Amino acid sequence: MNILVAIDFSKSSVHALRYAINFANKVKANIQMVWVNDINTPETVFSSIATELRLEKKGNFEKLLSKYREKLIHGKLDYVIKKGKVHQEIAKQVISTNANLVFTGTHGITGFEEYWIGSNAYRIITNAPCPVITIRNDYKFKKSIEKILFTVDHSPKTIQKLETTTEVAKLFNSHIHLLTIYTTSMSSLHRRVDNKLEKIKKYLKKNNINNTVEKIKTDNITTTALKYAEKNNVDLISIMTEQEESNAGVFLGTSARQIISNSAFPVLCVQPSGMKIITK
């Protein structure tokens, strides 16, 4: 298994690296750190500046290797330096290394640092052709992922995150909390949600995943999910990225963006394409 970690040397990205190492040690994965030079500097005119920047980042990576190489017990820790648009280069690296998962730090709604993680996290999530896990710099993670929050609602794509979430649950012997959300009083939509819930429960039973069901009626999925996560102190929230399109391109849907921005807990982001972690 191969894992990529987006690194811009901010506290958030290094924290994501530590979390990725914790994850990788469980699944015996390799980790590649990726830094992207997103500054448009003409090599022919400012080649000395570009060279100095590259050498500086190589030095930074060597320090990270020295500090964290031995903490990755089973796999190999290395790095790569790219140039271009951050989200595009990371997506390309996912393909070229056959990566199964990307980790990236987030600053949340109040944090900000002068690095590219904050402004590119959403683009990385949207463009990476594999699941992405985001984590806040202030989150104190445990060695295991004991509890996963999985929301069930009437949206057509809500069930697409099931396979990926189940794979993570298998790896960590996690308990999945099925938060079943009704956003309307329409009985037809209630039946749709209930039918999805039954399919999910059967799938989890087939895969020997312990689960708990709680049903809630609300008009705000994001607030309800985050309150539930906090109340039950979950270790991971599983969401679909709900990608939407505009003239500017593809971007995250409102609910996905709000959960990622406001969640105090790590978030597993699964693309609507149904891409999943492949552990074999």
C-alpha cells in the first residue's frame, strides 16, 4: 500500500505526516511526502532563485526523514519535489505511484499560515483520484481508529463511501456509527433512507463490522453530524465530497466543505466516482 502526504512544511502538514505514519504502521504502507513549487518562476531568468528554493526544501525534507524515518516501522519513507499547480501535481503523483490514500492538513475556519496547505486542501480533495484524509493541526489522534461516523441520508451518493469506510474499519477493527438523518417529513424520502440503511447494515454484517444506528430528523446535516461526532468522541468522519460544477471548474459541495472546515476530527473524503482504498 502506498500513501502520499502533502507537505508544505507548515505545522498542519507535518501533523498530517505524523497521523499518516500512525495509519501506515497499521497497514504496513510506504509513505511519500510531496512538496510542490507553485511559484511561477521562469527557470531561464531566475534559475538561481529556483535552485536555492529547491535546495532549501531538500534540506527540510532531509530533516523530516531524519526525524520520522524510524517511526515508520514497516514501510519506506521518502519524498518528491514537483513544480506546478499543487492539486494537479499531487493528483499526477497519485497515479504515477499508484497511491491508495492521500493525507493533508487543514487549518480549519480560524487557523491560517502562510503556506499552501490552507488554500489547496479543498482542491487536493476534489482532484485526487483516491480517498483523502484531512486532519486539523490541533487534533490529538490516538494510535487506533476505534469509532467511525458514517452518515446516512437520502442523497443518491451517500452509500458510495461504504466500501472505503468498511476497509478502514477492517484495518482498525473499528465500530461504525450509522447516523441516519431525515431532512424532510416526506414518507417517500424516509423510506429511501431506511432502504439505504438496511443495505448498509447487511453489508457491514457480511464484513463482520460492528455498528450502532441512531436516527435523527434535522434540517442541517452538517451541524447534526458534527454535534454527534463530538458527543460520541469519534476518531474519523466519513463523507462524500459532493462535487459540484461551475464555470470555474469542479469544487466541493457546501456540506462537504463545511464538515472539513469545521470538524475537530479527521475526515475521510471519498469521491463520487466511488474510488476506494485498495489494500492488496
